[in-house]
Amino acid sequence: MKKRVLMSVSDKTGIIEFAKQLVALDYEIISTGGTYATLVAAAIPVMGIEDLTDFPEILDGRVKTLHPSVHAGLLAVRDNPAHIHAMRKQKLNYIDIVVVNLYPFKKTIAKSDVTYEEAIENIDIGGPSMLRSAAKNHRFITVLTDREDYEIVLAQLQEYGETTLDLRKTLARKVFQKTAAYDALIADFFAKQQQIKFPDQLTLTFEKQQNLRYGENPQQQAAFYRTPLACKNALAFAKQLHGKELSYNNIQDGEAAIRVMLEFTKPTVIALKHMNPCGVGIGNTLEQAWDKAYAADPISIFGGIIATNQIVDALSAQKMKAIFLELIIAPGFTKEALAILAEKKNLRLLELPISDTEDRDDYQVVTVVGGALIQTPNEGKITADDLEVVTKKVPTAEELIDLLFAWNIVKHVKSNAIVLAKSGQTIGIGAGQMNRVGAAKIAIEQARSKSAGSVMSSDAFLPMADTVKLAADAGIIAIIQPGGSIKDEESIAAADAHGIAMVFTKMRNFKH
């Protein structure tokens, strides 16, 4: 008796040629629905599934392969005498190869106008059932769910007359990974439909983008994955135009720079180093924004990451080329700018539309030993109308602009964090300190004489008046902070004593 292949694919790429090769190897093909019609149209000998089951497809095709003639042929253990006896008694035949890919659920729910009913109809039942049955019985069955595997299976069949156990194990693993990811996506869809952020069972699925040369350090291995429905302004969708392959740290820093960039709409340049912004500038042009970002900290920007929401022009490219940078992310590069920057062999250039008009991922995930912490992104926004003035001195309109600018940046600086800013430019950033006054000292030391007339932002409340006094000594004229300390009155009194304006946001922006 001929060996049998069961085919049922939604993605029919390559299936005709694959089927022709299997027929040439003397396999009998059984198929369903659209796949059957495709093979018949190509004049490939094929048996309809109803000829195998002696039962018609019913319920609009929902029930066609869920039948003992199919699943006994997939699940029978062929060296088990009881199974052999049962198959003979019921006059059932074995199935040797299964070729199935699933209804396009991900593609369906990615559509902006998808209906609930359409999504439900694209949940595959028979496909995963056949795949799982065949994968479980991989000692005897070759199961394919990825068209990239057609060629290697054909090669082994042509050389050995059968596939190797090692290959069947590999294909079975891929099946369970595929069906697990498929089910995770369906579960997530239902959770979103019911507006459940944190279900009792949370299964996240990711798709590998690339293997990386190494991780955070050369002794660590790493790979880059993206979520199946990642937004189009995610780093995973960036088009690399030039330079070395992205590293683990490039990806971390690039994502951090993009998150800062999404706070702004005016021409902006973000300079970032080790997950912290080291210089931010806004202006009327990209060149103005670059000049401010560079001048904010010309030392730390060396070897850093640059992100901008503007197309890079030749003039700005010349300035960027003058220093060592790891990566530049921008919505685009003019032909002249690309030629200028491409003169630096290793400089990575990424093209990515950077816009806050599209929702980003629902979750931020941090792994810990034995588990994970899951939270929604920090999307808290503050406007001038939300601020509470708590001092005698009221900030001017210009000071309010700088205060909000500094507040939007301190949100992305590792805690404890202090940011000093003036005229759309950061002039001092203190990050990741164990106490707030220590972060303020670093920011003020970095700013030097520029601190006079600047504003200060703190990511969390000032627990004591010492930071205010330090600000006063540096000539800082306004402070924005969440408020909420039991010693708020001491900080307010210190600000009043030194003629500093202070506003409360009543929102904390810790970033660990």
C-alpha cells in the first residue's frame, strides 16, 4: 500500500511543487477544501477527505478532519500489537506525512476593521488537532507546519526513502511551538475583548527576528524577538540602511531612545547612553535640535545612540559624522545625508517612522528568577493645567515650557533622577543614584555655570529641603516634582525663601 500524505494549508505557497515531488516518490495525497481544489486545478492526483472518512464536510467546514479515520491514522503506535490489531479490525490506514498550516488568525485580528465574528471564524480547530496528533506520534510521522521545511524533507525522502528521527523531532518541536503561540494569541485576543489586563494565566509569545553576536557582554548568548502584533514604530520594524549588525545593547538603547522621542512633536534630537538620555534638544530645525543635544553633554554623547523625529539632511549629517556614534534612528535620510554618514563603515543607520499615533505594546515585561513582573507602559501625561503651584512665586510661561520639557525627559531617566533644562535643552542629568540629592549634585556639576536660570525636574518627591537648597545655590529658578512627601512644607518653605517657583504634578515617574 502506498504511503499517505495529508495536506490542509491556508498558505499555499510552494504546495503544488511539493505535492508533485511527493507524487513522484509514490505517495498518495489526501486533502481538504481549498487545498484539494488547488491540487486538482494543478492536475495532481488527490483524494478528498470525505473519501477517506466516508463522511461529508459539515457545519460550513468546521467538521471535516475530526474523524477516527484521520486521527487513528495519525495516532496509532505502529509497533504496538494492540494498535495494529485495532487498525486492521476497523480497516483503517496509517498517515505518514502531515502538511498543515493554520487559519491566519494573526493576520485577521491585525486588520483595523476586523469584527469579533470574523476573528472567531479564523480560529483553527482541525488544523491544530492534526498537527498535535502527528507531532505526538513523531516516531512514525513527519509533520510540517512551515513551508521552509519542504525542501529538507524532500531531500531526505529522495536520499533515504524516509525522514530521520532527528528531523522528525525537530519538526515536532516546531509544531508545538507554533500551536502554543497560536493559542496564546487567541487567549490574548479574548482577554483584550474583555478588557482583562492581568489574567490568571498569561502566556506571552514572541517571534525571533535574529540571533545576536552576543548579549550584554561577550560571554552571554542572545537573540532578538518581537511580539506578533508589534506596532509599526517598534524598533523591530526599523529598516537598517547601513552599518554593522545591531547588538543587544544597541537594541536596548534604541528602544529607550524611541520612548523618549515619543514625548515630543517639535524637531527633537535625543542623545542616549546606557539606557539614559545624556542630551536632549528641541528647536525649529533638526540642526538647531542637534546643536542643543550635542552641547548638552559633548562628552557622554561619544559612542552614543541618536534618535530624531526629523529626516536627516546633509548639514546635520556632517555634524553627526564628526563624532563617534553607534546608531542613528530617524524617519529617513536624504540621499546626500546617507552618502555622508555611510562613509563611516560601522555606523548603524535605521529608518523608522517615529510617531505616537499608534499604540505601542500593552505590556512591559521584566523577568526575575522564577517569574516575571508585568506592567502597563508609563503613558502618564501632564499639561500646564494639571500643575499645582505651591510657592509664592508663579512660574512664567517660558518657565512652564521648560518645566514640562524637563518632566517629559526625567520620566525616562533611571531613578533616582534629576534633570536640569533651559530653553528646550537639557543641561544636566543625574541618573540612577541611591539618594535624590546625589542625583541633583551630578546634574548641577554637569551643568556648571549653565545652571543659572535653569529649571529642575525630579522623578519623585523631594523628601527633604536639601535638594531645594542645592538648586538655589546653583541659580535654578523653578522646580517640578510630584509632591507627596511628609516634608513637602519644608521644601516649599525653602523654595519661597530663595525665590524659586515650585509646581507639583501629583504623578511619580520612577524608572528602575
